[in-house]
Amino acid sequence: MRRLVVVLVALVLASCGGDVRDGPPPREIDVSAIPDAVPRHEPITKAGNKSPYVVLGKQYHVLPSFKNYRARGKASWYGTKFHGRTTSNGEPYNMYAMTAAHKTLPIPCYVKVTNLNNGRSAIVRVNDRGPFHDDRVIDLSYAAAKKLGVYEMGTADVEVVAIDPADYQDNRVEAPRIASAPAQGAGGAYLQVGAFSTPNAAETYRRQALGQTRYPVEIRRGRASGKTLFKVLVGPFDDHGRLLAAQDALRRTGNLNSFVVYD
């Protein structure tokens, strides 16, 4: 609802000649390394789940449960205009995170979004309300829209399927465990949580990761497939147990997937 208020204010500013256009970040970022949201059990927040609620004269009822939800429709996206502003459940909107807005699903919850035009799928965490258009079923963050190929077209036909965290965890393929302790000496081992084509995008993600761990988070410049990348690394770790504990904590508390790299 707070995001809606921002929209209404924006419309007023627009009529006065203010520049309130939404859009992507100033520089294009590589979203391929941004991990999908990881479904986990979370309590339904009081904020953002008032039912019914009215927007632009239309009444909406929040669903009693996300289970068995499946729908098709148009997906849109939102970016810089709302970046850093408060979402419906009180969290700051991060256009670089895999999140989304939905009109009626209880929040927070997790859904798998499939672009029906290109077959790409991604898992996002619903933490906001919208989009308030009859033909639109979900509003994606910039990162999610770019990852799914929705950003380029503005909107796209998608299928949205809710995910039960219990089923998701039961069916996950266990990630390979590290067979031996991290290398000693030159810096040990790191957890890579992202890689970006610009330093600004990497710094934004570094700050997000920094709030999810007690370990240092740094940016390293490197190359892959002939391209310069700015890698976001947590560490270093010289103890195998601490590395695994940190990796698990990043996944559970910050929805940050990672893999091990060595200095």
C-alpha cells in the first residue's frame, strides 16, 4: 500500500512537470550471477496483509494461503523509482534482489515465475503489493525481470506457481560438499555470492551481503569468457566448519546462494 501511495504522489508530480519516470539502473548489470530466492518458512507479516483493501476504487481480498496457487497473466517490473523505498510488508525495496509484488498472495511467500515466451524460470520472494492493472498478475524486481527476459519487452506472458518451502526443501538436490579443508596460505577460501559487469552493481550487492554475515565482504576484479567481472566474495575462511556454517547462514537468513572459490 505504501508503494501505491508513492505511485499516487508520483502522478501528482508528473502533472506538475516533475520527473518521476521509473526505469533501470544507470548502467546495465549482469544478473546471471544473482541467485534465485530460496524458499524458507516465514511468518506472515501483519503489514501488507490487510484484507480486504481498496486501491483505485477496487477491492482486493488477500488469499488465506499461498498453497496450490497457480495463475497466468502479464508480468511487469519496477526499478529505480522505488529502489530503497518501503515495500508493503515494511522491507526496503531492492531492485537487485529476486523479489516481486502481487495483489492477493499472502506476504511474504515464494513463487516460481516462468516466462511463457522464452521458457526461462526463476524463483522470487513476494514482499509487496501490485501491480494494480487487471491484465497483470505480478510485478517483478528489475533483477528478476532482466533474468527472465521480461525487462527487454516491458511486460511478458508468465505463469506464476506458489512454492511450499517444505516441499521445496524436501525435493532439493543436496549441493556437493567440499571434500577437503580449504587451502591454507594465500587467503584460504571464499564464498562467492555474486559477479557483476560493473563495480557499482557489485558494490550495491556487497552492501546487501554485508548485512547478512559477520564476515568481511569484498569485491575482486577478474575475467571470465573474455569479460571483466567484479566478484562479490565473503571471507576468507581458513576453517572448513566455519565456511560451511557461513554458507548455510547466508542461504537461510539472506536468501544468498554461494559457492566456494580459492584465492
